[in-house]
Amino acid sequence: MREGLSVDSASPSYKGHRYPAEVIAHCVWLYFRFPLSFREVEELMLQRGVIVSHETVRRWCAKFGQAYANGLRRRRPRPGDKWHLDEVFFRINGELKYLWRAVDADGNVLEILVQNRRDTAAARRFFRRLLKRTGAVPRVVVTDKLHSYGAAHREVMPSVEHRSHQGLDNRAENSHQPTRQRERAMKGFRSTGGAQRFLAAFSGIPPHFRPRRHLMTAHDYRAEMTVRFAVWDQVTGVVGRPAEA
């Protein structure tokens, strides 16, 4: 065990899995961190001498991806008091869907929700889910000029300042880019539920490994990544876990 690190009491249980926790966590990390298919993860693991099927990798990602993402979120500092909200459309089996997303001033994703509409009811549902998930109330929310935001804001959080301006919401719009890139790599999502499950985990895992590198020296970046990988080991329960047969 590394000095100063301990196993997270809320780490997932690997009981019944014949592969070591290190292998499972590494496969999940590869899939969510990089634009890889399950078969490509299978190939990378084979090159390392680990024989695991792409279907097993898929099941691991479905079972552990969200748990890992939740563990990482629990370690984040409280969100800032300025939240940016935005929605973007995409298609699932030819049907138009909307991905609602909220980020704080540092670009940390606070909540995502896939919905069929972008009307007041959808905005209201997203606001309430966002407040419940974060357990906090912002000082100000920034949105584009979609009128549904204003109506939902007046009903759900009337005491919060609301700034509606197309140019002020770039931070939220920029946060959609990794999702768009992954959507193209996956050749689209297959179902609304599948998109919600994947994006909920995806919004929590890759950002953990993307510090603001342009603001760091090479030495500071490597030091920061070392810390983040240590946190990942804690979240996945790999630290201090005995080798399994």
C-alpha cells in the first residue's frame, strides 16, 4: 500500500469476479478515458497478456463505471456559486433528443440529463434534479436565450440571479465537445437510457484526468496526474487490496 493512502470505505465490491480489481478498473478507465470500443479495449489487454472478452469489458463498464464516477465526484470540492447551463441536441435511432448539462465556473460537470424536449417542463425537471444532486443553491445561473429557462427559473429558484445571454454561456457549450467526440466514435447512441447511463459516468471519469494542463509546467502536470491516479486507485478500491486468483 502506498503511504498515506487507504482503501475507500465506499469502494465497489468485486466479490464473485475472477479477475483482479486492478484489471477491472484498468479496463473501465481505458474505455471511458479514451475513444475506444470494447473490442479495442480487449485488444489492448491481450497485448498486455490479459485475456478478457469485449462482452466482459462491456459488463464491467456498465456495473462499475457509475460507481467510479460517483466516487470521484464525492472527492471534488463544493461547486462554485456560478453555474452555466446549456442543452444540445443529438439523434437516437433518428429521433431528436436533448442533452441538458450544467457546469460550474471551473468547468466541472454538475449534472447531465437526456430528455425528449427542451420546453419549460424539461427545464424545470432539470433544475430540480440539479439542485437535488448538488445539494447546493447557486448565486447565479447563466443560460442562453431559451425562454424555457426563464420560466423554470422563476418557479424553481426565483431567489437566484439569472443571466440570459448567448455569449456568456460558452463554458457550458464547450463542455459538450468531449461528448460530441465520443458520440462520433461510438457511431451514435442506441437508446435514451443507454445514452443517459453512459454520459452520467463519462461526465465524471475523463474530466478527473484532464487538469488544466495549459496552466501548468510539465513538472507540475506530472505531479498533479500522480495525485489523480492515486485518487483513482482509492476510488476503485485497488489500493491495499490483496492480489486475487
